[in-house]
Amino acid sequence: MPRRPHTDPWTRHTFRICLLFSVILQGTLAFAVPMQNDPKGFEGIPWGATFSETDTFIKIEDTGRSQTYELKTGAPSLGAVQVDSLRFVTFEGKFARVTVRYQGKATHDQILAYLQSLYGPLDRTPGQIAVGPVKFCSWTGFETDVHLRYETGTDRGIIFFESQELRR
């Protein structure tokens, strides 16, 4: 009878932890819901549009193939909700992503309500809502993906609005 190779308890324990995290990560994918109204861009700017410095935008980073812009004036906001930062990213000169950063539970609740009013309600079925120190919510459209991550311990959130085509 062939002998089974010896595995120490630490290796078995590590394997079980990796398996558990794999199951947890697969579960977070269930939080993505189909987007009801794909904006095909962000606040009227279509994905793939040519982007440059203007009276509205200032370039804050240039890494060659990717450039990052911010608004020149005014406090950044998402809808009527004031946020910490709003950054517009291009890839090879084409508008591809917006990154929004914010903080505070009240701001998070307002942003979540705003996003649901635009893209549709989250799945509230038991077992589909993220609980714990980090919450993920996603809406997926034909051209646009919106991913929200909120850390309850630090009360900080980040949202990515992305072109599916340019992300690839």
C-alpha cells in the first residue's frame, strides 16, 4: 500500500485558511447587482473621451500612459454629497476611471442612497449584504462598473467608476 506523504499540521491549517478566504472572496462577488441605468461615463463625460487640462480640470499626475486630473475649483462632490477627493484618470488620453474618496458614516449612508437612486437597489436578501469591518457594493452595467469599498473601523470609503472596455 503506498504511503501518503506527511503533511504537518501547520500546512493543513494554512490550506484551510486559504480555502476559507477563497470562499469569503467568492461570496463578496454576490454583492454586485446589475446596473439599471448605465451612464456610459461619469456625470456626462463619456468613457473614451479625450481629456486634457482645461478651465475645469488640472493634471496632477502623469505616468506616461496614464494621467490623473482633479477639478480646479470648488469642493469635490458626488451628486449633492461633499467628498474628500474626486480624481479623473485617463489611459492613453482616453477617459477611463473616476476615483472618489470620502470619510464618515453619514457621508457613506448619503452616497449609498445616491448610488442606489442612480443605478438600482442593492440585493437585500439575507446573506447578500456585507457585514463586518469592510463592506463592498458593486453595480455592473454594459459599459460601466461602479465599485464601493467602505471600512467601518476607519470610516473611510473609496468608489471606482470604471469603463469596462478601457479597464481591460
